[in-house]
Amino acid sequence: MLTITLLGTAATMPLPDRALSAAFAACGGHGLLLDCGEGTQAAAHKAGVNLMRADAICLTHYHGDHIFGLPGLLQTLGAQGRTRPLALLGPEGLPDIWAAVRALTGPLPYAVRPQVLQPGKALALDAIGTGEGWPAGARLVPFATKHRVKSIGYRLELPRAGKFSPERARALGVPVPQWKLLQKGQTVTVDGRTIQPAEVLGPPRRGLRFVFSGDTAPCQGLMQAAQDADLLVCDATYALPEQEAQAKQWGHSTFGQSAALAAQAGAKRLWLTHYSPMITDPEEYAAEAQSIFPAAECGFDGKCITLQYEEVQP
């Protein structure tokens, strides 16, 4: 299962009840922080999210409302005793951003490993030192978005292996303590014989797919990434259709545009986020999205969902 928590849903400036852009995806004691705007630490504390669990901070772009929470968070993690490395991921321009952030934080008691991501080039989560918290084959896929600067969104894919057959395992003589290794996709050796996972697993089952758009106007990259997503968290900076020209000018989306994209992509759920300060109560405009995509919901700081694997095979 995969738990998604919105930590900040504001654009441009924080409000008393709305921190700047951030979300946390957690699985098996590990997690990914998506963007790190001002107020992320306070929002995480209020939502009960432990940012020490983060294996990586995934930045969509480098506008201030998405990164100004970084220096303080990195220092806090050090003060809390973090020693394991932390990956810092983002699009082109990351080395300059990291140099500036490092100048503000000073020395840290753990390694920060910046890595520039290229759209379409998937990153295996075990490649960033996430340990065993993620399912075998879990990966993060960056995709190109359409903003005023270089920007990317993220698609998190958690595959699910086929159903394990105890009967096959017993017939092959596999000891029970080794069953878990086969379920994780690892081979085992029994009396000199190599047993492959495929020998005890059924066909792969549908996994989980979570998409975080970052700041973007509707675009092909987001449309492709959102295909069949279990949850799409999408830019909804502007509420009304008559604001589409303004949204295009600044590289953002309206409630209706995000809903139309979710519908076309066949997403299961849509959470709207990144509201302009002009939107004091997003629920007042929810119908703008729900009339197009009924499964649309207005995001808010602390909104949380645990996505579960489907039991029925597709």
C-alpha cells in the first residue's frame, strides 16, 4: 500500500491554513518528499508525517514557493540525528540550487546526494538507497511539464508480483524462511538447485500508480504520465474557465483543465492543489472540476489517503 499526504497546497505565498507546495508518499517505513515549500516542516508535524523517513526530496522546479523550505528541513534532519544519505532529485539546474542551499545549511551530519533527472528516464528506488521499504521494482519516472522554467512532474510506480503459491514452494522443497525472498523477486538456492521467483509466483498483478504534476499547464507529458493513475495530484492554480488565458501565460492550469486531463487519462482520483491566494475556499469552486470529472476533490493541507492494491486481476 501507498500513503499520500498533502503537506502544502498554496501557490506563491503561504496562508495561515495553507503551506506552500509539498506532499509525502510513504511505503513500508520509507518515503519521498515531493517539493519543499515554506511551511513544510510545520505542516508535516501537524499531519503526523515523519520526514526522517524520506529517502529523497523530489523537486519539480526551482521557484521559491517549491524550495524555500529546504535549508531549514535539512538542518532539522541533522539535528534529529539523521546519518543515512538523502537523495536530492530535480530537473536541470540542480547543481546551482544545491550549492546555494548548502551555503545556507553549512555542514550536515549526513550526505546529500543531488541527482539531475531527465524526463522519461526512470529511477529505480533501490538505486537511491531506500532499503527494503519499497516493493521490488518500484520506480520513479520523471516527465516533462509545461511551466515558465525547466520543470518536471513525477510518476511513482509500485509493481505487484503475482500471487505466491505455497503449494509450489513446498513441492520444490523451499524452506518457509526463504518464501519471503521469492516473494520479493529474489532467487534462492535449495540443495544446490536455484529456484526462480517465477516458479512459485502467478502472473503479475496490477500495482499502484501515483502522479504529482508540479506546476504545469495541460501538456502531453502530464497526459501520458496520468494514464490509469490511482491518484493524480494536479496543478489547479486558477478556479474558473475565464482564467484559462492567465493560467496559460503563467504556466498553470484551471480546475476544469485539470479535471478534463484526469478524465481523458482515465485516472481514478484527482486531487486539486497549488491554489492561487485569490482562492480562499477551494470548495466553492469544486463543481468546476466535478462537473467534468466526478472523482475530483479539493486538496487541503493534511489531506491523506492510503492506496490499496486491487485484489481482482485486470
